[in-house]
Amino acid sequence: MTSTLFPRRTLLKAAITTAAAAATMPFAEAVPAMAPAAANDRAQWIAILERVSGPVLEAIAHRQLKATMPVEISPGGDLASRRECTYLEAFGRLLCGIAPWLELDGLSGSEGALQAKYRELARAGIEHGTNPASPDYLNFGTSQQSVVDTAFLALAVVRAPIQLGQRLNPAARRQLVKALLDTRKILPGRNNWLLFSGMVEGCLCVLGEDWDRMRVDYAIEQHEQWYVGDGMYGDGPHFHWDYYNSFVIQPMLLNILDSVKPKAATWEPLRPVILQRAQRYAVIQERLISPEATFPAIGRSLAYRFGAFHHLAEISLRRELPESVAPEQVRSALTAVMGRMIAMPGTFDANGWLNIGFAGHQPSIGERYISTGSLYLCSGAWLPLGLPASDAFWSAPAKPWTQKKIWAGEDVKTDHAISV
């Protein structure tokens, strides 16, 4: 299928080329070029969002997702099992990242027009994806993996309760609730998967449905037991050096607390310490970005690309960055990282779908559970688009991030662990 969905490809190409070039410049050259770029960063992010999101949203809104989305798997993967879950992965993961932007009021111009279009496509996608009679029904509760990506869809609804909840038509809302309930038959693993079950229940709470407090309690309390220090949790009883604190653990902990707060204050005493840890981990994440806008390719699920900064984006969206990390330096860093990664040859196939890889097309970097749909968790980095353009995150002049300052010889305060 030849794509005709992207009339702004010229804008995108220019945006990502500028971002990638700035990321690789020597510091002294890059800083003068960055100052006028502040007003353009949001446009770059929107161009990337549109480039990645368009194929998924257009296809499912027209009940063509399963008919048109390719299913690439890594060497040794099981194509049949991946086909059972990859479409829900693509839709649920994509929506969880664009939801705050869909929920934002007051947009106008070309961005407002794109937002209005994507709101309609997203709601149509929920309607078709949760309808068992649709060719794009997303198979809720039929596999272990389905609880994972139902949770990302649930997270999207929690982040956009008006646009993706209240404004669904009654039939689509009933279908969504049933789809969420269908995943209760899945027993989650004793690791970060507990948060998937907890996130589903949090979404049911937001939708005004009966929800299971025990699943929420178990997810939160177990992660209290699995906290290993200095802002990081183990993935189960053991610590894994990967990006799962960002992909799943810390953003879902915060959003589960938010979702159930109006109905139950049981877990609110834990919020201050969970937030303090989250702020520390955001500091660590920002410091992982090199002066060249790269970050360590370590641990599993690297094919989620810049979704590795889901947590840093979450804390930015919440306006909870600590004083040592200015929002505009996070914007500058993430703009450079995304521009660099999205510009790599092979990132997209000929029809605009993501290919497996971290920096380009690298099938072997995907685990057996990785397929095309998995890759759309990259959307997690876009959460700050839920902030208005007037917010300091977008409006403040561009600022170099921590490693850029340090390696340029700037005097930067030392970094310290936390003890909570």
C-alpha cells in the first residue's frame, strides 16, 4: 500500500535533519543554533508524532489495521503468536503516548486541525478495536500479552478521560469496558506485569465502573517491596539494568495512584515518597543523554527507541521536574534524541510503518516478544505535548542538557543519590 497520509513529509524531513545535525555539532557550534530553535521544537515533535501515528490511526479507523500493517518479527520469533497481539500493541501503545495531547484544550492552526482529526480517528479505533464483529477486533484476554497492551490502552484513557472516555459513543464505551474486564482472566507475572492488571482496574475506576481494589493494592505494595534504592525499582525481586522503570514501572505507579484517588485514598500516604523516587529517576534519565544526543543501548526492549524516556516525559508533563533539571533542557535533549533516531535510515518501511531496531533497522535487536506493534511504545516520549505551547517546557529558550554542559567544561553541581 502506497501511503498518501503525510502531506507534511517535507516539513518532517527538514525538522529531523535539523535536530540530528544539532545533536552531532560540537558544543560551541550547537548552542548558537539552538536558541532560535525553541519555537520550532514543538513543530518538530508534532511532525514526528504525525509520521509515526498516521499509519496506525488511519488504518484502524477504517477497519484496515490487520489488512495493512506488516508484522515483522525478530529472528527466532513466532509469527503466529505475534499476530495474535501485535495489532493491540500498536494501537494501545501509540494512544498511551498521544493521549495527553489529544486531551489538551486550546490548540489552533495546523496543530489544532491535526489534533481534531486524530481525536476522531482514535475514538473510531477504540470502537472498531473493541467490537468482536469488526475485522480489527484486538483480541482482548485471549493471550498473556493482551493484558500488557490492554493496560497501555487503559493508560491512554486515564490520560485522556474526556476525549477517550466521556466522548466515546455509548456502544463503544460498553465495548471498551468489556474488553478491560476480559483481561481479568489473565494471571500476571510476579514482576512489572502486576502494574498492567492494576492499570486496567484504575481505568475501570476512571470510567465509573466496579474495580478490583485488591489488584491495585497488590501492584502498589509489591513494588514497595521491590524498591532497590536511588529512585529505582526491581522488576520483581531482582534488579534489571534496563529501561523498564521508564517503559512501565514508574509511569504506571503514578497513573494508578491518580486514577483511583477520587474513589479511595488508601494509597495516598505513599504518594510523596513514590514521587520523590520518580523525580530522582527523572534526573538519572536526563543525565543518561550524552552530549551527542545518544543514550546507552543497554537491557531489553531497545526496539522501543526513544520510548526509553517515557518516565522523563511523564515527570515533565506533570511539571514535577526537580529544580536541578530545567524543563527547557529536557525539551532540548529529547528533541535532539528523537531527531537523531527518527532520521536513521531504515527506521520506517516503504509504507511508513516502523521497522524493528534501535538506530535504524536492526531485526536482531528485538527479543522474541518484539514485533511491529511493539515498536509504537516510542510514543511515550511525546507526553509533554500535553502541555500548552505557553508552558516553560516549550516557550523557554533552548538550553543544553546536563552532559552537554559538563563535557563543554561548564561548572555543574555534583550529583547525589537519595536515601528514600
